[in-house]
Amino acid sequence: MRSRLPYLLAGFGLLILNHAAHAQERDDRATILNFKGIQYMSKDSLFYTNFRFRMQNRAGFSNKLDRVDNGTFDARIRRLRMRIDGYIYTRRVSYSIQLAFTRSDQDFDDTGVANIVRDAVVFYNFSDDFYISFGQNKLPGNRQRVNSSGQLQFADRSLVNSYFTLDRDFGLSLNLSKKLGTMPIHAKAAISTGEGRAASGTDEGLAYTGRVEFLPFGDFTNDGDYSEGDIEREKKPKLSIGGGYSYNDRTIREGGQLGRYVQNPFTLKTAFADAIFKYQGFAYQAEYMRRDVDNPFNIIDDRLNQIDGPEQQETYANKGWGINQQTSYLLNKGYEVAARYTYVHPHQQIRDFEDQTEVIELGLTKYVKAHRLKVQVNGNYTFMNGILSNRTGDNLWGGMLQVELGI
């Protein structure tokens, strides 16, 4: 029997890879035995590791229509990440580690520190539908943030996400899935430091975040509600409706988990609601976010920010609301056309510093191997304060080419 064990394990591994061909990457839990990658299982089945990487290479151009700026080019490695998932001793105890190797992925520009570690989290799985996590991981925030950046149909997340999103944080989370009749319901809650990846502790308050999702028509194929575009070509209509709230008590960063450190802690209250619909290659999703803070103005704390800058520099939190909508259709041979409209409305308190901003984007994606290998071409037009014609010279246009490859 012992001599047959390596062959049995090899055969089991092939079954795993074959089953995993179209599985979606999840950032909110470990991917175990259901995803392609370099996999290893000990002979006694007490240890399992799934190693993989992905990269996003891009070249872009943007131009402000002010007759002065002749445009800027952006050519770089946007993301280069390594991820290791697995379990130890029992499948109930799993883990996920994700490291980042590019400057834009390390929160360096805000903190002056290269935060290589994106995820370092341990899960205890009571069952497939109930687990807890402890460590650094994504908070259960808005849908586009919860989705892996490798599952997006545009090169970047929307401007609404950039302004109001939650991010990774260190803490404890509880995740529960149940069915109300035939309708799956997913509920998630987290208590975290509120200071993001750079946190070394907190002397102030904590962050409390919750999210709930309803799927009235049943589960999406291969967790398709956690990816953009209907690459699975759902045979029946599928819909997921989600929403939640985050209360970040006395954070000392501009955006809670993101941004520069400030002198006077302030409390951020963020609400979000979203939905995604897919059917026979057609996909539509919408997302609404709103952030409130009693006094959005603050001063940069030069003692904590390890970057050069003027003393007593003023700053503010992004207070206001925004909505993002995007739709797409998957054509033959893996080509997808997509369109996105984004609207951000800053609160009156910060209107002297932030304009009402709208973005129209068009995208063409060629999926070579689902989201694991794809080529994306995006074009965008940004206009301020509802003036589409660019009379003020503040509007912008741009384009981007991005290639994503991963295992």
C-alpha cells in the first residue's frame, strides 16, 4: 500500500487541478484544494500548501485638457504578488499569506515604509459555512474591494472605491453562510485596529465592520459573484445584493486604513451597498458608498510619517458619497466589451478642495485563460462639476494597456 501512495497522491493532485480550472480567487479566505498553482501535500496529509504568483504589467497615457500639460505616461509593474495558502495538521486550521513586491502595492508613498506583507491570517473552519479568522486580511467592505484585483474587468477599481474604501487591517473576523429556503445568505463581521497594514498597535479606538449578502436566485457558478464579468456564462439569472457599515473610532490616518498619519484622531463612518447580476454573458454591477466624519480637517503628523514634507501641512478626510456602475458582455472567443460610469460627490465642507467628479470608461478584454491570463485595453474621460465640454480646462482623458498573468 505504501508503494502506491505516491501514485494515489499524484492522481488526487491531478483531480484537484482539473476541478480547479475555473475556480475564482478569494481574498477573504484561504484557497485550499480548489485552485490551480504549485501544490504540495505531505504523505500523511497533515500539511498542504498552494503556492502561486501573479503580475500586472501596464502602460498608460493621460492628458489634462488645459492646453498646458502635454500629457503623462505611466509604464510599470502595477502588481507583483506571491501568495501561499494551505492548512496544517487539519483542514480546520488554514492560513493565507500574500506578499507584494512593487512600490505602489506597499503603501510606501503614504507611510515611507515598505509594507511587503498584505495578508498574514489564520482561519479556523468550524465547517464550510462557518469560519473565523485572526490576523491581517481584507475587511468585509464594499464589493469591489472584497473582489481580488486579479478578478477585475478594468485595469483599476473605480474612483468611488479610491475615495471611500476600507482596506486591509489587523483583527478578528467571523464569517457565516446560511440558506433561507433556497436563498444563500452570507454575513461577515470584523473588529480590527482601524489603522491598516502599517499598524504596530493602536492607542485610540478600534474599527467595527459588518457586511451581509443575499443571493435570491442561488449561488453563482464557481463563486462568480466574487469576479467581474460573466466569464462563466450563467445559464440562469444570478443576483447578489450586499451592504454593510464600518465605524472606525478615532483613527489616526486620513482614510482609516489608508493615507498619511494625522495629529488629531477622527472617527470615520462608512456605509456601502452594492449588487451584481449575471446572465448568459451579460453582467451588470452597481455600488454606492457614503462616508461621514464630524470634522474632516486635520494636520499631517510629521512624527509618524517617514516622508519629507512641509511642516504643519493641512489635510482632510474624503467626506461625501459616490456611485459606480459598470456593465459588460462576453463575446465569442473570450472577448469582452465593458463600460463604466463613476460619480463622486464631495461634501460641502470640502468642496473648496475636491470637485464633483465623473468618469466614463470603456474597456475591451481578451480572456486567454479566464482571469489568470488576460489582456485589457481601457479608455477614459474625466470631467469636473458636471461640465462635459471642458470649458474650465480641468477635464482629462487617458488610456491604458494591461497584461495580467498568474497561476
